[in-house]
Amino acid sequence: MPGRFGQHDAMHGATAGSTFPAPFSRFSGEVRAEWIDSNDHMNLAYYVVLFDHGTDAIYTALGMGPDYKQRYRGGTFAVETHTLYRAELRQGARVAIETLVAGVDAKRLHLAHTMLGPDGRPAAMQEILFLHVDLETRRVAPWPAAILAHLLAARDAHARLPRPDWLGGRIAMPG
């Protein structure tokens, strides 16, 4: 499904120096019956669940999959999120998550997810800021060099994509 940022790249994962998919889209899912609320649409909490699956998919491609904790004694903690809801999703709706690597530095990763509804249009968007953490000391720590190389390659591949107008937004009431 073409998405918010254009056609998908066929590559599955990347290493430093290779072309990283731009945008990254390796997760799709379906709205489950148990996620439906009293308004007969998906409860807001489950949008976050689906976005988290999108994060897991890009983490695996970046070398931060299930064995990351054992290899590096590291992990990431989310320190800030912002979610925008654009369209309701009903039971059985198929969605896909597209991810933009919006920023990377020595200890942080900023992702922008777009959830595409069955019609291919954005149903929700989430930006999320992660800190890399040494899981033994529970303190913020620099990325391992190999992982930072993957993150920078992804950031550079995504730098040519348009930045979403909602990125860096805030909640405020008019007037």
C-alpha cells in the first residue's frame, strides 16, 4: 500500500552504508474485537499498541530486535509521545504503520509514525522520543557504535522525505 510518504522500498532491514527503506513500513495489523470501545470504534489505547508494533519492526531492522538486551545490556525508554487521531477505526479494519526517523543523536531517537487506514489515508499519527538506557545501571547511555551507525544511516535515508506538518506539535486550545 503506498503511504503518506510515497512508495515503499522493497528492502527488509539495513546495515550502515546500505539504503534504508524510506519511509519504513514493515508492520500491518487488524483492529481486534476486544479493542472496540463503547463508541463502536477502536479505543485510543490500542492505537498506541499498534504504533508500538511499528516501533518493534523498525527496531529489528536497526539491529535492536529481541536479542538487543542480551548483546548490549541496553534498551530504550520512551520519554515523550504525542498522538493525533484523524479517523476512527472499526473492528476488522486493516492498518499499516509507516515510520520516519526524525532525529538521532548520541543517546536519543525521535520517530514519527503514521497509521494508514484501510483507505490508505492517515488514521492517526504519533511522534515518540526515546532515550537509550544501560539496563544494568538504569541510566541514559550512548548508543553502541554499531547501532548508532544503523540509526544514522536510517536518519540520512529519511532526511530526503518531507517532514510531517504535525511533527513537533503541542496541545493547545485556540484563543
